[in-house]
Amino acid sequence: MIIYFDTEFTNIFGPARLISAGFVAEDGQEFYFELTDNYKNNDRSYFVLENVLPYLNTAEHGMSSAQAVLKLKAWCESFSEPVQFASDAPAYDFGLLSSLLRENKITIENADTECLRLDEIEDKIESYFEYQTLAIRHHALWDARALASAFKA
């Protein structure tokens, strides 16, 4: 089972800390979280302040890092087959996800240790946002949906 995913994080130029992550499985199931304890206010770049934070809803999706990785583990292990994460930016996305799992001493038993890199799909991602008028760019779940759609197209 391929799981398309995207993350939002504090700063591309400094120490990056995970803010949110969205996951879309090949079969359409979704999982999303926003972390409430993984970064400090002064860690966030201007881009994040303007383009990411206004679209978060921590009242609905917020959870601690420990809760997030336990729920992600349970969600991934609920699939009756191995899972492989796929991203268009695995150096950031998979690196941040792997760090969060390591920091919380969590292993997803049925997950591949390598991340698929989705190359040459930027045009398809752009067209997803053109046709999905309610979609929010730089929102991890919407970006994961765009990845899934682009890869299937």
C-alpha cells in the first residue's frame, strides 16, 4: 500500500521542526495531525506564519507528538499489507517523519524504511489545485491529496 504524504514544518533554512502531516493511502483512507508540542513560536519562518498557520485547526486536529506517532502507527498497521511512504520531497518530509518516530521510540512494523520519491509530477499537482477550488496549498493533507491524485493520473 502506497501512502502519499506531505508535511509542513517551521523553517526551510534553519532547524526544521514538524508542524503537521497529512497522509492519503492508495485506497483513499486519510490520516492527518497537527502537532501542539513540537516547535516554538520563534522557530517559524515568515512563510509559515503567512501560508501555513492560518489554515491549521488544532482544536480539531491538534495532538502531542506522542499521540500523533501512536495514532499514525495504528493507522499504518491497520492495513493488511506492507506500506510504503511516497513524497515529492522525501529529504524534508520523510526525514522529519523519521525523526519524530525516532524521538518517540516508535516503529511502524509494516512500513518500508525507504520513501518513494515522486518525480516529475509538479504539473499534475498544479492542475489538482486548479480544479479543486476549496483546496488549500501548503496544508499537509491537501498537499497529500494532490500528490495522490497526481501520481494516479
